[in-house]
Amino acid sequence: MSDCALDPVTLALVSLAANIASNHPKKGLCQLERLQGYGVSTDKIDLVVDISRHLRDEAGQMLDSEFDTVFVPTEAKREPVSLATAPAGESCGCSSTAKGNPCC
């Protein structure tokens, strides 16, 4: 093990936090099981979960707020948009993935 390596508990806590904050589909359940197996207190796990959820929620709110400053529809301005005629990615600069799949 290198001098820079994290101990297993710290690694599991960091991984749990990242999974929660990023809304990872696996939800950090594996790390939760590991932490419980290592004997980490429920209070410490709860703290990490709370902070991670806060960061995830805050990031979502910031993204929503930024979007709302750009797009604020009014009843008078709302017009239905047909997906068939909407310009694909022109307004947001979408590009394709490395495999050529559209991102929006």
C-alpha cells in the first residue's frame, strides 16, 4: 500500500458520499454495507449522507436557477414546440458522443 492510500473506512466514506452526491444508480449501498461491517457508527454515516444529499440538492437547485434565468416562459410567450421541427442542438451547442450518439 502506498503512503498516499486511503484506509478502507475513509475510502468507503468518500465513495458513499460521491455515489449519493452524483445520484449514482447504485446509491452507495455497497459502501454502506462495508461501513457497517467495519463498525462505523450510524452517526458518522448519517453525517456523510446528510452532507452528500445537501451537496446534491444544492447543485440541482443551482442548475435549476441558472436554467430559470435563461428560460422564463409567460402564458403569452408559451408556444408548443414540435420535437420533429425543433432544431437539434442548435440553441445549446449539443454535440455527439464519441460513438456518434446525440446528447440532446
